[in-house]
Amino acid sequence: MAEGDNSPTNTTLDSNALQALSEYKGDSKLKKEAMNILVRMLDETQLQHLMTTFEEIDTDRTGMINLTELQTAFVKTENLP
């Protein structure tokens, strides 16, 4: 991967990001608001990394990650060195 190349197809999935996504469950307003606050605390680089990771997992570009996409992301992560 070329340095500075953040295209969704060339980004390595971050296992910490995948773990955080897998642990996030529920639709409570408190959890949603807490996530919004955390996202607002990210710097531009961190936010871009999070968005790129999401876009790589969301292969059908619906704006939501379904079970199949999440399972595929986990398989990709397991195959990383």
C-alpha cells in the first residue's frame, strides 16, 4: 500500500476498530449519544481512519454494516500477519 493511500480497497482493517464494532450492541439513546461524543473527540486523522475502515467493511455501500460484511471483515483481520 502506498503511503497516504487511504482508499477503502487499500486500507488494512484495524482489529481494534473491528473489536469495538463487534462489542457495540443495542439501540439505546445513551449509547448512541456516547458514541457521538466520542466521535467528536477524535482528531481529523483518527476520524478519517474510522470512516475509511467503515467504508471498507460496508461493501454494499448502504451506510450500515450487515452480519455478512462484519464476518468478512473478521476473516480478513484473522489473515493479517
